[in-house]
Amino acid sequence: MKKGLVPELRFPEFRDSGEWKLSPLKKLATSCTEKNRDGNIVRVLTNSAEHGIVDQRDYFDKDIAVQGNLEGYFIVKKGDFVYNPRISSMAPVGPISKNNIATGVMSPLYTVFRFNFENVDYYAHFFKTTGWHHYMRQVSSTGARHDRMAISKSDFIAMPIPTPPVQEEQERISDCLSSLDELIEAHIQKHEALQSYKKGLMQNLFPDEGETVPALRFPQFNDDLKTVSFSELGKVMIGLTHKPEYVSFGKPFLSSKNISNGYIDFENIKYISEEKFSSMPDSTKPKVGDILFTRVGSNLGNPIILEKDREFGIFVSLGFLRVRNGVSNYYVKHWMNSDIFWKQVNQKVAGGAKNNLNTTWLKEFELSIPSFSEQQKIADFLSSVDDLIKAQTQKIEKLKAHKKGLMAKLFPAVGGVL
């Protein structure tokens, strides 16, 4: 039997309600082309796949569009939807997002439309699926490999939208996904609270600049702390100062691009030959227990302890610290993530042409360290908080994956793709 337009997953009370229908967007919504003629509206909005509708000036902390050019921008009211024709890895055909902020203006490169009714949550959820991507690729005259999809306004507004036969089913789907969004947001807030908690702990467990005793201390420790320079913690080394010849297979060769968010990316890496790796000095080959960190760019710092025995070389954009006996590598790693460390970094980097964690002055940084047993106690405590943060991150990712799978089943496939 021919299967009609029905979702794979349906609430029991609607299983006998019949097939869904496809309605062109132009019957549900109207294109919005009103421009900011008098230039009175200065809130500049943008639409990204990751963040949805954001206020550019708040989010990016700068004016991307100058006020004198805003007269030609489209007015976007709260509740309007915006299609971003820019393609990204997160949205191969550009995202469609609902404006939940306030009235603002947006570049005329975007497509703005407004539904003819108030309850639009169902459609906001649908546009978070990929159910409409297939249609966009079909009507695009450029395909999906260009910076922007070449789609006419008439083709866009003709996009088929799957809708249930009864309004109650729309509301049921919307309520289900909205409640899941609220759960995800609650866990995100918990994640942020844990990060703030850890930041506060570090501010109190490490002595501030000019201090020799921390504000917070475990009761079993009362020995004096010793002020040392970073160079006294161990041996500071940097990666290969010249670019090697890369090969298809061989030993991994990492740069600062392979370090982010406390992880090493061994998937998207370069390789060097076995011969080249053997000829490299040991100071360019981190070992288990070393603290690897980035030296240049916006990803400055990012200390990571190598916990697995794996051979690889590093470029000069990376460096590492091999701690001496009597120094806890995890204690130093946590200190390098603290505001106390970054105060010293910012004093050196401020006014520079680009961020550069110069190892010459890095060695001059000072910190007050307690006994090895107290270092371990502090490190273990902060690492336990890290474990909570990591678990919370994984929980959020699982919830997001669950929602993605749920949406794929709650909306019927259109054109063979959802």
C-alpha cells in the first residue's frame, strides 16, 4: 500500500486523524520587505546557525554595520522569521530562525517573513529540522557548494511545509519539543553554574597576585607557601620552529589548531615522516604527564595534560611544561586556567600586535605553591569539579541528540529527506 504523508512517530490520540498535508509557505506567511527608511531603528540583528537571532552589537561587542547604512535594512519585528542564505557546516543551506529578541533591522541579504497567525511555535521547531533543505537545494540555481544559495523570493515563499490535519496535533508536537528545550536550557544553566563555581574556587584556592596565602584552605594544611617563578616548576619547551614537509601517513604533527576546549583533536591533523620525527629534538615531542599549551592566536593557553602515551611532534605554536619532582602537574594546569594566571598573561599581551604566549616572559611568571600533598589535594578537588562539568556537558549533548532524533520522527519526510 502507498504510504501517505505521515510522520514515523505520532502521538496515540492522533494516529487515526489522517494524512498530513503540504502547504506552501506563501499561504501561511507573508514576505516582509519594509525598510528602515528613516534610520530610527538602530538595533542590528543577525542570524547564525549556532545562535539563531542575535543582537550584533551585544553579541559581537562591536558595530558590524555602521548606522549610516541602516536605512536600507529590513525591519524585523519580534516573532518574525529570518532565512540566512549563508551556508555553514552546521546548516548546509543556511538557518531559518525566529526573532525572539525585539524589533530590529537586518541586512537585505536575508529573507524575512511573518506568519499570518500568532501561534508559530510549531513552525519554529520545524525549521530546526532539515526537512526543508531538500527543497532548497532543488530550487537553488547554484547548488549547495557556494557561499550563498541562489534562491528567488518566489521559490522561497513557495516552500512546502508539512502540517498535521488538526491544530491540536501541531500544539502537541510543539509542547513536546518546547518542554525538551526547557530541559536542555535548565541543564545549560546548571553547566554555567558549575563553571562559575569552579572559577570562584580557583580565585580562593590560589593566592592572588601579591599574596602568599590563599583565601580558602583545607584545614589540615597550614605550612607557608613558597613563591617561585614558572621556570622553577620544570622545563618549558616549544615546538619545531620551521614548517616540516607533510606526508599522507606517518607520525602526527600538531599545531595550535588541534587544541581547543581542553581536548586534543587527533582527527584533523598533519603527518610527518618517520625519518623527520626521529631527527626532531626531544624538546618538540611531549610525553605522558606533560602540560601542553597553545602559544599563539585566540586559543591562547588551553593547558592539557597528556594522559596517554602517544608519539607526536608539535609546531612552534604549541609548547609544553614538564614538571619537576615535587610539583603536581594537575595543580599547575588548574592554576594556568585561573584568573590569577591570566592577569599576568594580559599584562604581557596587552598592546601586542597579536596574542603570543612568549615563553621567555612565561618563565618569569610567579606563583605561590604549597607542599606537594596540598597541591595534590587542591588538584584532586578541582578535577572532581571538572568531572561534574564534563558529565553535565555530556548530558546536554545527549539531550540535544535525543531532540534531533525525536524531531526527525515527529515531522514526516518531505521529498525523501528530513
